[in-house]
Amino acid sequence: MASKFTKLLEPLTIGPLTLRNRVAMAALTRSRSVPTNVPNDINLEYYVQRARGGAGLITTEGTLICQQGTEWQNAPGIWNQDQVSAWKRITDAVHAEGGVIFNQIWHLGRASHPDAPEQKASGMPVYAPSDIAARGGKFRFLPGHPGYVTPVAIEDPRILIDLYKQAAINAKEAGFDGVELHGANGYLVHQFLDSTSNKRTDAYGGSIENRARFGLEILKELVSIWGSKRVAVRLSPAGGYNDMGMPLQENIDTFRYFISQADLLDLGYISLIRHIPAMDPEFDGNHRATKHDVLKTYRPCIKKSALLLNGDLTPEEANQLIVAKEIDAAVFGTLWIGHPDLAKRIEQDIPLDTKLDLKTLYGGGAQIPYEQQKKGYTDYPAARL
Ligand SMILES: Cc1cc2nc3c(=O)[nH]c(=O)nc-3n(C[C@H](O)[C@H](O)[C@H](O)COP(=O)(O)O)c2cc1C
């Protein structure tokens, strides 16, 4: 039977890479690299299931570029050799299934906690562009479930940029097809971009050009390691998560500049998250995000890189947007959690009817026995084809 989603299922060429379809899997933190931060056998199984399920592009969950105390316990890293070797097993297995896999590289900035065991072990304070705390956060594994703290302002941003560069070198050794810079959802790159979290007076703060400098310098380093088409960036210009959002015109001008400059680097893709309620928290009775039409506002800034869109997309809408040449590929998040064979289901018109178990979205820490970590992770069934 011919699928009604013809365009969504068409291959996409990105430089040297061919994606077998345009059904991409979003970065999804699942907190299951127990007992520490090294990818394990259940992580391997999870990614293989989704490669077997036809994903055109898999982006890994946010992967830490150095040891940090994240709210999401047992997030994996890419800063040491054990992690590199463990990821290599995963990339080999994904490639054996015909998949393409990018590593999403992540630094949390002020969204870490100094009392989190991993942060303590790192011997580093919680760093951010400026000493301004984010509202929100909930470190459930710490007494009293504290939120975010006032961070220490980074003295020399180049030291952080070098950490991203080293992570990109490590990701190459780990056999990935490319790297996606996590510039979204209020983490470090986003904290530099946003004038409410960046009050620096040096070359990395103040004007739009200065606030954009940190992310753009990272992208240039990543390109020097990987070549341009194997580098990507993810952005959430209309996301309020982790206390982000500027006045509308400043927000638009900032992201138009950043996206245009990133596009000049001829990246593999620029992945945009549009406004979705789940990423728009309320503080003091007000929604935080700067709500606007992400696709319409930034589409004209992207001329060389592929444009990927995410945020409450259905296969129907994604297909229409590709037909209309508005986007090149669609990124699905939660749909991939419950449907390990999402792309195959779309191909064969099988209903996307799995109900997500919200309690098992995140692994719940190393205290949960290994076998139980599979629940809500690798036990969502594929459809019988
Ligand atoms: C459990 C979970 C974990 C997530 N982890 C990440 C992450 O590590 N990196 C990231 O950029 N976005 C992350 N996100 C956001 C998703 O990638 C995506 O933007 C969001 O789910 C919206 O897409 P959807 O409407 O298709 O689900 C996460 C979302 C969920 C639900």
C-alpha cells in the first residue's frame, strides 16, 4: 500500500549523508545511563530499536561535555574514554541498522546544582554567563528538592568553548555521523544568547553580536573538527524553559542574527523548536516564553542548511510542510518514546496509539534496579508488520 506521507518518507541528502527519510528523532534525555554516566546495554537496545524502526536521523539525548550535576541523573557523557568506547558500540549498532546518528552535545550552565554528587565530584562551581539564577529547577534527589542557585560568572568563555571542541573530537572517535550543538531550552548556549541571563560587559555580552559570539565560536570549532555538513544546532527561540525569553523584538532580532550567521557556516541542519505549552513554564502567574511563529520568523534566515522543525508535529502536518517546501525534515520527540518503530508505522499507516507512561520518562536514578530501568524505555512494543 502506498503511504499518504510520500514527502515525509523521501530520502534527504545532507552533504555526504543520506537520510533514508525525513522522520527524525529528537534528543530525549531518558536518564538511564546507570550506574554513572557511561552508556550501557539498555541504552544500546533503545537506540537500536529506533534505528530498526526506520528513523531517518537519530539525535542522541543531551550528552554532557564535562561532569556536571544535572537534574537528570544518569545522563550520559562524552568527556572520557569509557564513554567514548560505550558510544562506539551504539553508533556501530545503529549503522548496522542503516541509521544515521548525531550526538547532541550539552552543557547545562546555570541549570546545575552545586550539591549534586556529579557536580561535587567535578570540583567545579556551577558556571553561567552571569551570576543570575534561573527560576525553576527541581533536584528531586537532593534533600528538600531545591531549585536552581546563583551561578558563578564564567571568567574566560574560551575555556568552555574548548570543552565543546574536545567533546566533538570525542564524538568523532565514538563513530557518530555528526554533532548537534544543544543551543535550546535554556542551557549554556541559550543563556549566552538571552539578555535576561547574560549581563556581561566583555565581548560575549551586551550587543546581539556579542551574545551570539559564544555559540557561533563553538560552531566554528565544531566545523573545524567535522566539516560543515556534519555539524548542526538546535534552538528554541520561543521556548521559556529554564527561565528564557526576551522582549519580542529583541528576541526576534537576536535569533535572526544568530540563525543567519550559523547558516553562513553551511551547517548540516538547523533544528528549530516552535512554541509548545510543555516548554513554557509559568512564573508568578505569567507564561515565560516569548510566543511567536518560529517557522515564519526564521525560515528566511536559512538558505544553505537544511531546516528541521520540532514541536507537537503530527506526521500529517510534517508531510504538508515538506510538500510546501517550508521545512526539509520533521523532528518528533514524544512520539518516538512510545513508538520505537515510528517511521515504519508512518510508512505502513499503522496507528500511533501507544499511551505514554509519564512516570517512566526519566529513569529515576541508579537506586532503581537495572532491569526495572527498561520499563517505559525499551519495552514499548513495535507494531506487528
Ligand atoms: C523526556 C524528554 C526528554 C527531553 N530531552 C531533551 C534533550 O536531551 N535535549 C533536547 O534538546 N530536548 C529534549 N527534550 C525536548 C524534545 O526533544 C522535544 O523538543 C519535545 O518533546 C517536543 O517535541 P514533541 O512535541 O515531538 O514531543 C526532551 C523532551 C522530553 C519529553
